[in-house]
Amino acid sequence: MLIQVKDLSKVYTTYNRGNSFKEVFTSMFVRKKILVDALKGISFDIEAGELIGFLGPNGAGKSTTLKILTGILHPTSGQVNILGYTPWAERKKYVGNIGAVFGQKSQLLWDIPPIDAFYLNKAIYSIPEKEFNKSLNEMAELLNLGEIMKKPTRQLSLGERMKCEFIMAMLHKPKIVFLDEPTIGLDVIAKDKIREFIREMNSKGTTFILTTHDIDDIERLAKRVIVINHGETVFDNSIDALRKHLGSKKIVKLSTHKKINELLIAGATITRSLSEYDVELELDMTILDLSSFIDKINKTSVIKDLSIQEVSIESIIKDIYLGHPQKNKKFSMQ
């Protein structure tokens, strides 16, 4: 197993200063300690070559987990074994095996071309000349960079800069790469190119842990999803299992010839009403199959147009965050 995380917890200590002048003044001498549980004993394993979507709402504990896995932060308790290392205890030996791309933090130097920054990384990681040139040429070709690498970083577009960030993170051929919002702010073409690059590197054996709020990234890249909320693991399974979380449901967009005054059909719930003739509804196929639903609608309103879609991954993840419909139930690989 490449990554093993067991009973990982992190407790932060903060202090309450109060709001009034008296409370603030008093806190200078006597401070009220507040303990905040950022992580509450999460556990998971990741095998070599996996591409994991690591999700959770703001404040769920994602950043804390990633900081511990990269060796930046010490946990309060628990065990982490990555490539045989304990990240925070053996950081100097460990960091040569990992890479990181942060959509809102740059590793490049603003006033010099990315190619110069690449050579800096070559020296830092002691990458042999032949290996460096081979890796650089392959990645530059995959990302269509060419002469762009020779421009000062400040002159690059966001998409061009992010492509260079990926090369910067992967020149030393890390076994694990942590991605934090790698496509944030990018246009559709740039996103597709970045996703294609991630898939290609993953196919060659690189393990990726992807943290993002862009659900398209998860749907197009991840084969497995770990969801945490309030410092606890609430889902750990395949992307297919995630889709099945809400059961056999469909989103139906319906347009009729006659007004839809109300829908009193078991298993069909209107989620959005665009007009008296156009609605969007959720159909629970375990209660009512599609043909029966169509028959019932045709008897009252007469169907003009109908389209059927799967429930979106975003809706499913929101449902898991809220703990519905199976509150507090954890979904794991076991």
C-alpha cells in the first residue's frame, strides 16, 4: 500500500478574546482556551497509481489533511505511512518523492521565465541532465508549451502558467502529486489540456490526490472519491458507488400541452417550476418506472417534450455533506 492513514486527528488551540473592551483587556492576562477538532480520527489507504478525488466543504479538514500528508503539519495523534516514511518526521527524505500543484499558489518566479525555474528545480533535486531534458521535452510537448516557457512568468496567461506549474511539480518524477484546485479560473480549452496531462501522467504510474470544488474535474478524472465533513470520513468508495448513493433516481425535464397545476404522483417530485407547462422533477425509479410515469402524465397534461438525465454528482455530494437521506452513515470500500 502506497499511502496508509490510520486514526488521524488534529486539534487546534485557539483563544477567546471576547468582544467588549473589558473582555479584550481581561484576555491579555487570562485567556479562555478553545479546542477545535479539525480531524477526528480519519483513516484511508491509497494504492500506487490511483487517482483520488478528496472532497469536502470549506472547513471540513481537507487542507489540514493535505498539510499532514505533505509533512508540513504535525498531527495530534494517529499514524501516516507514505512510501515507508512518516511525512512530518522524515520530511527531508520524503519530499523528494512528492510534488504539488496549487491553483492559488505559484512555485514559479514572477520575473524570470519558467525554463529558468525548471533548471533551478533540476539543481535542487539533482536531476541528471539527460533525464531532465527528456522529461522536460515530453511534458512540454504534451502541454503544447514550446517557446512559451522562455517568456517571463508575469507575461503568461493563467492557462500557460498552470501548465508550467505542472512541469515544475513533476520534473523530478514524483511518485505522488497533490493537486489543490489545479484548474481554478481556467477556460474550457486549458482545463481539458490539464486534465489530459493528468490522465497521461497517471497512466504512467503517478498517484494523484485531487482536491477541488470543480465537480467536472472529479467526474472526468477520479475513479475513487473520499469525502470528509466536520473532520470525519463520510464516504470512501468508487465514483460509480457515489452515483448510486441516492438510489435509482432520474432528473426529468417535462414540457406539456396542458397546465400542470400540481403533481400528485408517488415517486415524482417537482424540483423546479419554469412555467405552468414546463417543470423539472426528480423521479424515483424504485417507486415508479418511466413508462408508468409517462402514462400518468399523458392522462392529465399530455406530454409535449421530455428529456431524462442522471442525477448530477454535485447534487449527490451535497446530499452527503448534509447527511441525507441516510444520516451519519459512512460509505467505505470495506
